[in-house]
Amino acid sequence: MTDKEKAGSAVELLKKEYPDAVCSLVYTDPLQLLIATRLAAQCTDKRVNMVTPKLFERFTTVQDFAAAEPEDIEPYIKSCGLYKTKAKDISAMAKMLCESYNGIVPDTIEELVKLPGIGRKTANLVVGDIYGKPAVVVDTHCIRITSKLGFHQSKDAAKIEKLLRELLPPEESNDFCHRLVLHGRAVCTARKPDCENCCMKEICSTYNNK
């Protein structure tokens, strides 16, 4: 089985196991997803979802965030960790959106990564979930599980993204990454993967090399 064939099998197996491939962050518009994803760095999605309702109630538009100083944002996001850096990025990001993009969240990875605090992982998530374009969100679950499957032995997110773009059907790539997160939390955990109950064990290099 080639890596491309294995990737196709992984897509189908995960699709059967997790029919609903959705982002676990709660948001109602592109800006909210952008900010929530920035907050999720080194923080759980569950914690972010506890913080954002009051944050988005206080700052309802990109103009509201742009008018705010980091100190205005900090109290709302303090429990997310690294809150001073995140508040600074959110304020600067909103200012740049207003000044350079007419307050509209860009729809390409190339433009999104120009925003303060936004890397390719966040950019891919926005492009995939908001704009419906092929995207590969390389987070810790994606890196760990695709390595176990035998696609690579890398920790370089950019290289893994490039590899997966070549292996995955473009129309499936975004949902595939969402399903990897679900699988990484439920079965293929970092500390104790439940290999016997894994839907992908038959194609997993790690399992089959035991």
C-alpha cells in the first residue's frame, strides 16, 4: 500500500468513526474563530470556550478590538495562559485588519500569516472552516498520529503540512485534521494510546511493527 492509498484509507476509517468533523472551538464569525484559535495556543479548547463568551460580549466587532489596548483585553483572557502576549497580538491583529483589510478576515493563508500572532496552523483552520478551502491544520494530534501511521518521522509542522497536502484528497483534508483531534483525545492519546480499539490499527505502522 502506498502512502497515498494509506492516507485515503485513513480518511475513510476516521470518517466512519467520527461522522461529525467539527472544530471544538465555539465561534459565530471569522474574527471570533481567529481570536479563539490564538487563545488556544498552549491552552485547551475547553478553557477557551469558557473565556470567549464574556470577551466577545465586551468586544463585539473588529473595531472594538482595534480600539482596545492590550490592558483592556487582558482581564478577559487571563486564565488562558500567556495572556499578556495574546492580548497584545489580538489588539495588534484587529488594528491591522481595520487598516489593511477593511476589517475583513483574509481568505488566504498567505495574507492571514501576516497578522500578528497568526501562524500557519491558525491560518489553515480559518481558511478551511470559514472559507471552505482545502486546509491542513497541523497540531500536536496531527503530528503524533500521522507519525504513528508511518507517514513521516518529523516534528516540523510546515514539512508535515506539505506532505499531507500531497497525500490527502483536498476536499477531505480539513475534516481529516478535525477527526485526528477527536481521535487523539479519545483513542490515540499521547500518554496511553488504546491501540487495540483504534479504527486505524490495520494500517498503522506503529501497531503493526509491535
